Amino acid sequence: MRNTARWAAALGLTAAAVCGPLTGAAVAAPGAAPSSLYAPSALVLTTGHGDDAATATPERAVTLTCAPTASGTHPAAARACAELRGVGGEPDALKPAGDVMCAKVYDPVVVTVQGVWQGKRVSYERSFGNACVRDAVGGGLFAF
């Protein structure tokens, strides 16, 4: 139960930090012009060891904004945004790299992606057998 509470707290705080400014524009004056020509693309990515997000201990969380330029606390924001653009903002569509060999050691790692991609809500959770398998699938996106 403690891990779930920590996970929820970490995700809630980072989501509020990233998505909070997005809600202010929607509550502004009814006839106000949009502040940007780009649909919002702001995501919070988390990773931790465990079988699922509810039981995993969160280890790291980063923010990723892709419009108009790549930014956030993600260490490879430009590469991560390029990968997401390549799959239309659908992390489920990421394919494993064909040239990566991973040991068959079971040490589960869970990754979550929450936020908005080009104005559309994104909610993604996936468990990988180990960190090598995670990195083979989301090389730039999950490299944080």
C-alpha cells in the first residue's frame, strides 16, 4: 500500500506541474485567442521496478513537451519527441530494435506515460521483463 501511495503522489505532483499550465488557457476569457498555434503535447513519464504501476516503487519521473520544440526534464527530449512523432504519439506502437540482445533475466520494470499528445489524452502503462527489454523498445523515449 505504501508503494501505491508513493507512486500516486509522484505521478500526481508531476502531472500537476506539467498539466497545470495547460488548464489555465481553457479557463481564460471565453473569447480569448489561443496562445499557441500548436496543440499541446506535454507528458509525464515514470519508471520503476515491479510488475505494474500500482505495486512498483517509482524510481524516476520526467516531463516531456514536444510542441513547439522539444523540452522538459527528459535528458533526450528531441530524440524522445522524434520517436513519438514516428508512431503518431502512440507508445504502444513502438517496436523493439532488431539488433539488441537481452538476457532472459526476470527483473520487471514498469513504465507509464500520462498527459496530452497533440491535444489528445495519453495514458500508457507497460511492464517489461527487464531494463534491457524496455530500452530495446523505447530507446530514446524510455532513456531517463
